Amino acid sequence: MQLAERPVIWKRESSRGRIKEEHTMGTTKEQAGIAGLRVLDFTGELGPYAAKMYLGFGAEVIHLEPMGGDPLRRIGPFYRGKAGTERSLPFLYYNAGKRGLALDLHQQQGRAIFRQLVARSELLLESCAPGYLGELALDHPRLAAINPRLVHTSITPFGHTGPYRNLPGSDLTCSAMAGFLYLAGVENEPPVRPCDNQSYRMAEAYAAVGSSIALFHAQRTGEGQFVDVACIEAVGMALENSAQYWDLEGSLRRGGGREAGNGTIHPTRDGYVVLVAIIGRNRNMWKRFLQWLEAEQVPERELLAGDQWLEPAYRSSSQSYQTFCRIFERFSSSQDKLSLYERAQAAMVALSPVSTGKDLLENPQLKARKFWQTLDHPELGGAVVYPGPPYELGRIPWTLGGRAPGYGEHSREILEELGYSEQEISRLARKEVIHVG
């Protein structure tokens, strides 16, 4: 994405030299992305991506950690395989560019600081168990009395209402209860868990969208509100039409299993490819596939030419599947997956390589769009490559920002901005109300 450069007329920098706000000739504070939007991020394993989506377009994000640190700091994988609270790759990614404050909300002075932060923030994102903030007199009605424009977004496994609201939850339980694990399985085989915490990521994306709508409402009316995001509902939205299949047809929608040529995975010389040569009884797809096999001079291709191969039931039989694999894999296993992909695409055949992490870093499409971002980490003695923006806007540039904060790294800086003196900050640190990194 190319943006016309305009002269910078003012900018404000953080203590680490990261540009926090920058305005150019002809823009106002409101027009320069979302610079000036202040986000208080009180999330851990669940929730941090939601705040990150705002940070990329200019929001100021303070990541609030409990005393002892964000639990995400202790979750791997770790930089170069060495465990440490400052080396967690998930923490580094989800919190890149944020400022960090370590605060004890169980002390009165800690809650007072929290209220001061809420008073100057437009958005609070938190993933506390329902009722936890209420026990500390920090629930939404009381926070709204401090800041009526506040959008308070809570991301929890089951939401703040309903019979499950107080139950403990995890990514695995949310994915299981919402049907995601079942949908990922094949035929009568056991359910399958996708990698990473997919239910958390889904909920975080919806939290960012819902918060944006609430912020727009607050901007127009001056009224903030409570936004309740439940992982179980976010996952339910991702199941496509599986519920409708059962409702309208009485059938259970799962993976297709072993149906020759329909989403099958096959080996190549350097990995695997996935092939969709036909869907249902699509004669034109299968015809293009056979024409491609002929152009490639694949042995025994004539065995796949009969009309019986247009029937899903025939392609799903054990004998047909084995025949198909024997013919196609004798060919595919002698090819490089990228070369095979390019030739199949040229023949209008839906075949794609199964990419590894290394493949993604070298992917020419992602390189051309400058998707990967590299950030130096002097404290780690190296650099970390990060994914870039999930979308590009024509007039608002996205930036990765600086590295993730160390534990309590900006506690002193943030309290100074709230008006605390050096003596008061030192006293709070001694009483372990805050941690100063």
C-alpha cells in the first residue's frame, strides 16, 4: 500500500522513542487514524488481540497486569526455546506496541489508580470472570458514573447472563460446547481440536467489532455502554450452516472423510498438497481435472474417466479412494508442491500447497504485500518477525508499533501522566500497589 507523504506538523514520542501520535498537514486529530483513542486493556490469555487491533491504527493502549504478571507471559513457545516471562512469543505478539502497568487491584490505592485510568479512557477491554470487578466496586455501573462515555467490553467464556455464566471455561471447553470440535472431525472419528486458541481469537475479533460500534454510538450520543462478548457465541457464529443442516435436513455436517478428489491431501516431493478436483457432481470441475492429468501425461488416468466418478458415493468407497490415490500420488510425489500448484492453477484446477511456517515467511504474495514485520528486540539479543495487519485501509496506515512492554515497564511513566509525584510513585512501589520495571 502506497500512501502520499505529507509533512509532519507535530508528533509526541514515548519514553522508548515510539511515535504515539503524529499529525500531518491537512489532518485533524480525529482524521489521523484513531490517534487519541485511549484503550485500557485488562486481559490475559483471553482478549489481548482485541486491543491490538486498535493499536495498529494509532490508539494508545495501556496493558494492565496483575502483580506477578500477565499469565500469558508464562505460555510458550518462547524465543529461541528458552522459557522466561519476557520471552513468551504469544505475549510479545499480542502486546506489541502497548504500554505496561503492573497494578494490585486488591489494594484501595490500586483501585483508585484504576478509576483514574478509566476516567481518561474511551474503551476498557477486560476478560475477568463475571462478578470479579463487581466485588472490587469496579463494575460497569460504577465505572460509568466516573466516565459516562466509557465503552466497557467484557470477553468471557460464556457471558454475564445465563446458567453457565459462573462456570470456569477454557478455549477447549468453549470450542467443545459450541460444536467446533465436532465439526472439525471426520465421519465417525473422534472430534478434533484445531491448533492455538481459536475460540479466543474468534471472540477477540467480535469484541473489536462490537466495541467499534459502541464507540461510534458514544461519539454520536455521549453515551457509553457495556459490551458482553461470550466465546461460546463467537464460536457458534463460525460454524457456517451446520445448525441449519440439522434444522432443515436432520443431517449432521462434519468433514467429508475420504472422498476421492474432494478436499483430499496428497504427498509431494517436499510436503503435501490439498486437492479439490470435484464438489458433488460437478462435471466441469472433474473434466478440467482429467484434462490436466492428460496434459501432464499421468499414467492410468483413463481409469478416472468413467461417469461413475461423478457420484460422491462411488468416490467415497474404499476401492475407489485407493485407486484414485494410487494414480494421483504416483504423480504428485515426484513433484515439488509449489510447481504443482502453479501448473494446476494454470489449468483451473483447485490445488494448493499445504504451507509450513517457513513457506509462509517465503510466500511471494505475502512478501509483495509486506505482510511480515520485523522488530528488533535488543533485550533478547535478536529480532522477531510478526504478522502484519489483518486488513489494509486506503487512507489510514497500519503500524506494528514498538515491542511488548516488560513487566511494569511503564508504571512510572503512566502514573506521572496521572499526576503522581516521584515520591508518591516510590511509596506505591514499596507498598506493592504497583510494580516499577
